Amino acid sequence: MQQRLNDFSTYLRQHSIDAAFINSPENVFYLTGFLTDPHERLLGLLVFPDADPIVVLPGMEAGQIREAGWSFEVIGYADHEDPWALVKKSLNEKGIPPVQKVGIEKQVLTFGRSESLLQICDQPQVIDVEDQLNEMRVVKDEHEVSIMREAAELADFGVQVGVEALEEGIMEMEVLAQIEYELKKKGVAEMSFSTMVLFGEKSGQPHGNPEDRKLKPGDFVLFDLGVVWKGYTSDITRTFAFQSISEEQRQMYEKVREALESSLALSKPGTRIGDLDQAARDVIDKAGYGKLFPHRIGHGLGINVHEFPSMSHLNNGVLKEGMTYTIEPGIYDPSIGGVRLEEDVLITKDGYETLTKTPTELRIIK
């Protein structure tokens, strides 16, 4: 964590930014090693180019950040106190020079909190530092990768539990409950998003909601799930056929799998990110399903389940060793159902590794 703070402080110095106020729990975690959800209360990290950082957070969590290894100043406040006044007092006591430029996360900091920040810093110029934090977070170190491997393994386990629960007449929500129960027993406190278990025609909804739909022979079964593990996320999608499959369903499945493989084949350092999306899109378009593939090929993956970069055909950025992201092509026909296959991918020195290991070959659950 200290190296990350040092690197960020160097960035501030190089760009003549006097202070940065980091507000998102994810970026605070990245720079401090402490992950928390403060709900409506203020959580913030002040970073300076040439002074020690300061954390402000609810007083009830002050001990926890110390336990996480934070050795710098902690401003813990009670609910009846004004945290901004305490921050202002600390800046004065430390002799921090007047802040003429302050860095913020433009997409995160609320209007009300930006007003308070600007007031205690005497109305400085505002600079967006979110892009820099994204660039720092996009390449994972060995420790981060090891945790993400564990998170992906747990996602694979969740799919396995779901498959083993399938039987004619079972409801989507029953299978979902079994998956999350078994993951809780493994120590998973939180899913990385709302788990999807979709049967039949409902699998044709890219972001469908599990309900009381009962499983029938000939249905597609789509699982989309992930876990939060030690502060990092996983995200897997697999689609199965239950008892039987039509030729049309089989063709849809094989084209999605071909699209997945075409994107994976390009996954190596130096590849233009948009080319991964385009490769999959070309396969699906050529097969006549182009209008049934409405979303990008994937998204960055790490502390957030959806993070930088966006893996769309418009992205001119390039893949770098250590990047982690998803590849998830899909075809969705609301009349018969849909197919999506999603891998968690790590860019290696010479190519890629899929962190998710559940096979992608078509499987008919008997």
C-alpha cells in the first residue's frame, strides 16, 4: 500500500496538485488496505505531494483501519460532529500550505461534498484524478492476482452447485438460494452483484430477474454470478441445456462459444482492446445473430466487478500484462432463450490465462 501511496503522491507532485480527496470506498481500499461501506457517512482519504496522508471516517471504524495496517493520521468522528470541521482543523495544525489545486474523483464525489471540500480548501481549482487511479488499478500485482484466482475458483464452485441443484420443476429462486447458501458456508460474505439464475425464455433477457419460473425439459439454464473475496471480485456466466436441446439452440450456443474463443485468441499484450469486441461481434454478425448481441464484449474486473476499462469496439487502448477483465459474448432470443459465456481473463507476459475454469463446451444436464 505504501508504494501505491508513494506513486500517487509522485503523480500529484508532477502535476502540481496540492492535495487529492479520494472518496470512493474502492479507491480508499486500494490506497490504504481498508475496505468499508460507510453508508451515508463521510469516508475520505487526503493525499498530498509532500506530506503524510490523512483518513477521515466514522469513529466507530477508526480501530478497524488501524488493524488493517494504516499508520498515518485517522480523523474518526462521532455522528454529532462535523467531519469537515475536523479535517480543516487538522490541515491547519499540520501547516498544510493553501490548496490551490485539489484532485477529486469526478464521477464519485457528490455535489454537496464537493461544496464542503472546496470551502475548507478556500475554493481551489478542481482537477479530476480518477483516470490516474484507474490506470494504477488496471494492472494487478501478484498479490491481487492470487486473490482473484481464489475469487474465480469460488465462482466456479457456485456454478457447480447450481448445476447439481437442477431438477425438473425447481424454481429459479430455489437454485439461487442454494448457490448463495453453499458459498456462505465457504466464507463468502457478499456476492459481487445480484446472482442470476434464468430458465428457458428468461435466459433471453441479458439482465433478467430470477423469480418463480420452473425448470422444464428443453430449457436453457443461464447462471451469472460472482463473489467478493478479500476485497476483489469475480464474475462468471455459463449456459447449459436441460435434458434436451434443439438444433437452433445448439447453433446459438456454438456461435457464442466461437465468439468467445475468437476474443480469447487476441488476448495478449499490445492488442487493441476494441479488437476483442469486434472479433466476437464479427462471428455473431456473420451467423445472422448480430441484432441479438446488444452489449459490449466485457469489462474490467478487480476491486469493482465492473471497472476500467470498458471492453467495447470503440476502445483504442491496448492490453497490458497484469490486466484483468471479462469476455462475455451472448445471443439473446426472447422467444427461445439466450446463451452467454463469460470468462475472467488475466493478461500474461505472452498471452492470457482464464481465471474461471468451468468448461465452456456445450453440456446437456440429464
